[in-house]
Amino acid sequence: MKSKGILGIVTGAITYIYALVSFILSFTVESGAWGRDTHGSKFYIVLMLVGLIILTFSIIALVDLKRGRVDALIGSYCFMIIGTIGFIFYLATVIDMAISAGDALSISELIGAIFNTCLAGILGVYGYLSFKKKSIKND
Amino acid sequence: MKKTFSIRTMAEVAIFAALGYVLDFLAGAYSAPLFVNGGSIGIAMVCVYIVAYRRGFFPALLVGLIMGLLDLADGFYSIADVWYKAFAQVALDYVVAYPLVAFAGLFKGMFDRSSNNKGKILAIVYGCTLGGILKLLSHVLSGVLFWSNDFQPTWGISSPLLFSFVYNGAYMVPCIVLSMAIVIFIAYKYSEFLTEPDSYSLRVSNNNKGDK
């Protein structure tokens, strides 16, 4: 459990730092119709959030372990939340691309986004089922 | 002394802020063709409302602030002519708007004290309406700052204040109603979800002791 917690902290921190640096690099300022249009990549913001969630849950797991309690639900809880967030994000990306589609390049990106939506959905459902199973076991 | 920000509260704040951000993005994706000047019909406010009733005003304020800052980091429009107007408009639209929704948390006491569903629903209706209206006012004020410079009569409305109120009300009112309906549904079906977990588990264990 302790090694899993430490692994979670390392993974979360690396994901967060990587996403933060990539987000800063993706920042652009353009002149729009109304004034200045400032944009960063949504993908890296969500990746930052995922990194932070992994980090937070790992810290909770380690703190609980130190206090002598082990919460078996924490892993499935993490899967469920990250799956849900990923699912909503990629679903929004698909809708956004479908509405503003037109160029040839977006077709491959659209397929990628649909694939990611399904993957995140499966992860969310897996997390939920595993959460439910473990809750029944705990009762 | 009761701690407002335990590690679990912080984790919930982070989760709901992340969920609120992606829900806001989802709403923005399908509402973009409808509201070309910004705004969307979505349920992102539910995340702030849930934390407001579950954990109270300050954690909800933090959720709103994080959601606003993430929204700001994702991208924003600013007016080029006067810097302080641009600053005020961006602050009102992104930094201030979502935290104002946390004022729903002022009705947490009323919600917790209510023993029947009617009282709980009244607390939700008052809280959600107050939070939603404050957010609407923030957008209206920002719209006036944005449009006041060279406003052309639109939809037969010649006043920038009235136009801003009608435009922002067009998406904010459905947002408030939808979010309120979802929170009421949660209060009906899964009331423990809106109750502070520590007090809930304490009450359950006390009831169990009483049974024995």
C-alpha cells in the first residue's frame, strides 16, 4: 500500500509538472474582433487536474495508512473520477469538433477524440463497478 | 475547534472544481453557436451548489474560484482601449462570477436544520436563486463595461444595461433552473450526498448505538 501511495505521488507530480510546462508553452495571444484573444490548451488544463487528483488521493491514502486505516475504496474512487472527467472532456471535444468541423485534418482528430471518449467512459464504468463491489464487501 | 479544510474537504474541492470545469467546457461546446458573445446553458454550477450544501460557504467559494481561474487560464477576451475596464470585465466574467454562486452556502444551516423535505427544498431554492442571481449580476455588469463603448441597438434594445441583462439572462435563467432541479433531485434521492460526511457518519453510528 505504501509503495502504491508513493508511486501515485510520483505519477501525479510528473503528470502535473509536464502538463503545466506544456500548458505554458501552448499559450497564445491573438488580436480578435473585439480585442485581444488569449488562449491556452484545454487538454493540458485537464491533464493538470488529473495529475492533481492522483496526487491528492495518493496523499490521502498515505495519511490514512499512517493513521492505521486503509481505505480500499480510494483506488476505484480515483478511477471513477478520472474516468468521468475524461469522458466529459472528450465528449465536449467531440461536440466542439463536430460543430466547428470542416477541414480535413480534424477527421483523424475526431476519430482520436471518439476513441478517447470511449476509453474514458470504460475507465469510469470500471471504477464505479469496482467501487460498488468493494463497498458491498466492506459492509 | 472544527476544521473547515480537512484533507478530505480539499480533495472534494479539487474534484468538484475539475468536474465543474469540464462541465463548463461541455456546455460551452454545444452553446457556442447559440451565444456568439459568450455564455452557455449548462450545469457546471451544480458542483458549487453541492459543495456549498455539503461543506459550507468557504469550500464552495474555493471551488468557484478555482473554476473561474481555470476558465480564465483556458482563454479570455479583453478590451484593448482602457486597461482598467479590461481588467474589471475579465475579473467580473471569470474570477468573481463563479465564487458568487457559493453564497448558496449561506442556506446550509437552514438545509441542515430542516427535518422534512419541504424545508430542505426551500433552502435549496433560496440558495440556488441567490447564488445564480449574483452570478447573473456579475455578468450583467461586465457586459455593460464591454458593450458601453460603441453599443449599437440590438434586438430593438437601445440601452446597453438592458441588453446585457436580457442577453445574460437568456442563458443564466435556464442554468439556474436546471442546476436547481438537479440539486433538488439529489436532495430527494441521495440526501446523504448533500450532508456533511462527518456529521452523517456520526449520526448513523449514534443511531446504531441507540438500536443496541
